[in-house]
Amino acid sequence: MNSKTINNKIIVSIIVPCRNEEKFIAKCLDSIIQQDYPQNKMEILVVDGMSNDKTRKIIKKYIKNYSFIKLLDNPKTIKPVALNMGIKTARGKIIIRMDAHAIYDKNYVLKCIKYLDKYKADNVGGIRKTLSGKNSIIANAIAISISHIFGAGNASYRTGSKKIKWVDTVFGGCYKKEIFEKIGLFNEKLIRCQDREFNVRLKKAGSKILLAPDIKCYYYARDNFKKFIRWIYSGAFWVFYANKFTKEIIVSWRNFIPSLFVCSLFTSLLISIFISPFIWIFIIIISIYLLFNFYFSIKIALSKKDIRYIPAMILIFTTTHISYGIGAISGLIKFLTHKNE
């Protein structure tokens, strides 16, 4: 692909997997429709997992007004199946995966294609800024934690970057369609982590993944405490359990940190019942953790000029690390005990 190809505006296929997204699907589609890329060179494939809310009704209204939007049915409901259906149906030479839970800057599509060509990358993505699902202190705290280094680790697409760089993974992704012919489609056995597994395969094949900070989208975080816990737990569980269904190891060292934290707390507390000095190990671990937690929570509260963020951030950070740790341990146990079919 060269600059002439880009100037000629090649066809781009945008795949949007969704299920029960009545709250967000219209905002997502509006942001795609408003892209500064010609609509006659763009197709939007919304692959719906048989939603039982108003999602399908909303999508069908858009289809009446925009002929380049199509609705595909995904009876299996899971995301990798939706992605593969979209890829197989796509007419475009470029595939962009977009999440229904997000909205996208007006130049998102154009910049993805530009950098794909300029840097000879095989997957391009940008920064995912997190928005609150609703206007409440807890919902706001959840949104902050997802993009904060203490809550999200060192994933650049979450925490941000000041420069273009090569990375291990990005949010969504913009690909040349030919890459799927080279390394295969998404792994349909993975309910979550299908992006991570695909990108591991991609890099092993000698391909490159680029993160460009001026490519931006805005992701709506889970808007209540229970949804947030389930989301964190599920993500951690699948990071470990997914390795049962992959040829390559997709878990990294940083995924072990929350599980080691939870194990050290539980083990030291349990042993202290029989050997009392071990209680000091528990106290030291929890004290160091709370020191960091208080520090970041107070810093956030000061930046927001609202003291209510101190208890809210402490709660959300603690919930993140405990839920992730338990999810990771559960996923690891399932990985070790589950028999291959």
C-alpha cells in the first residue's frame, strides 16, 4: 500500500461486535458515520450477538438511513465469532475493529490507515481514554482506575503515551485484510483475550504493532460496582485459562502481580493462626499496599478537588487488585485442572 493508494481512498471495513448495547450503540455509530473518510469507501458491519434489548432496533434505524451499515447475526454470541464473521464478510482491504462501548475521534479511521502505510505496520491502534458510564463518584472512580497506572499497569493504550512506539497490543486495531490470510482468524475458543492471543501470533510471525497517541477513542467504563467486579474478574480469569486453547503463551509477568499479592495476604494470615509472628508479615504487606493506595487516591482527589475521591479510589483500587488476583488464581487453577477435549 502506498500514499497514492491512500489518496484514492480504498474501501475500509469497520467491524463492530455487540450484544445488548442499547445505551451505547447509537453514540458509537454516530462517531463512525461522522468520520472524515468518504462514506462510499466505508462499510460498517455490526455483528450482533442476538441482543434481547433495543440494540437491534436501533441498528435497523441506522440501516434505513445509511446503506453502508449492515447487520450480521451472531447466534453464538461471543466476540471472536463476531469478529471472524465480519472479516469473512468484509469487502475492504483494510479491517478496523471498533468496540460498541466506545466513540471515536473524527480522524480515527484516516489516521489508522495513514500510520499503517507510513510505518509499514501490521496492526495500528491509539489511546483509549476512559469515560464514566454515569455521573456518580463510584462510576467516575471506576473510569479513572481503568486508565491509571496503579489500576491498569503499564498498558500504553490505557495509560497514554507521548510518542509513537511499537507495542505488544493495542485497543481494537486496524489491519490489512491480508494479515488474516497469513496468520489466521481470531481464536473462537476464547471468550476474552482474543485480541491478546491474536497479537502474540502476529508478532511471532514477524509482524509489527504500532501505537500512535494522536489516534484517540473514548471508552465507556462499567457504570456500577457489580458490573465492574465481574469485568475485572473475568478478564483476569481468561488471561490464564485462555492458555489452555492457544499454541503460544499469552500471559505475561505483570499478570501475576495481583495474584501474588492476594496469595501473600491469604497465606501469611492463615499461617499466623498457627505461628503468630506471621501476622507481622501480613501487616507489613497490607501496610505497604495501603500506603501506595492512599498516595494515589489522595493525588487523584487533589486533582479533582473533591475529597470524596479518596475513599472512592481506595475502594476501587483495592477491588481491582483483589478481584483480578482472585480471577487470575481461578483461571490458573482451571488451566491446570481442565482436561483437553
